[in-house]
Amino acid sequence: MKNYLFPTRFKNISGLIFYLTTMIGAVVYISDINMDELLVMKVPALINDPIFTKQKGIWIENGIFDELITIVLILSGIIHSFSKEKMEDEYISSIRLQALTWSIYVNYGLVLLATLLIFGMAYFHVMIIHLFSLIILFNLRFQYKLRAYYKISNDEE
């Protein structure tokens, strides 16, 4: 069976970047910082909604800080989630699969609940959080279960 995991050497640095970016993104999101004013530059806009911007054309001025945080968080989260452990075995693969299944169930359960109970722009904010919560929940659950497995393994020795 083909193994689609990243090499072990990416695990630590991607984890550091992922958790740091998650914290920075959360602080910026819940604070009063206007992300549209951070790192402003001309960017190509394939689709540009005139409701949110008065700019027209393919190239618009936009603050790209939120896009950079999104890209770094997603890429580092995926690499951290799917990098091999030093001693990758079938049980660790099972832990990874169980954590992924659990995070999908929890994440979409929360989305279903939010769909029934939250409306308007607040629902838009729920969808923004949903964009990242799957990978965050997966990483937290996988690392928790992995640490428990390593602790049991070390106690047996």
C-alpha cells in the first residue's frame, strides 16, 4: 500500500509553525485589528464582489495578512498532521485514522448545530472558524492520543 505521509524531518518545524500561526490567527481574529490594512499590496482578483470593495478590474489593492495566515496555517497543519513518526507502525496509523474520523464527526456536528442555531453574519464567522477547526481538532486529538500511546509504551519498558 502506498504511504502518503511526509518525511519525519518536517514534523517538528511544521508543528511549531502550525501552533504559532493558530495562536496568531486567533488573536488577530478576535481582536479589533483591521486585517484589510495589514500588508496591503496589489493582487489579482479572479472574482471581486462590489459589495465588499469599490475597486474594479483584475488587479485590486488588498491587505494580504489574512490570506498569508490562512495559507501558512493550512499547509503547516497538513504537513504536521501527516508527517511520519520516528517509529511509524500500524498502531500509529490506526491512531491517525481514528483522530481524523473523530475530528470530522465533531467538526461537522458543530456545523450542523450552528446551522440550526446561528444566523446572519455570525454564521459567516462560524464558517470561517470551520475552515480551520477540522485540522486543529485533528492535530489536538492525534497528538493527545499519540502522547498517551508513547506514555504507555515507555511505562512498559
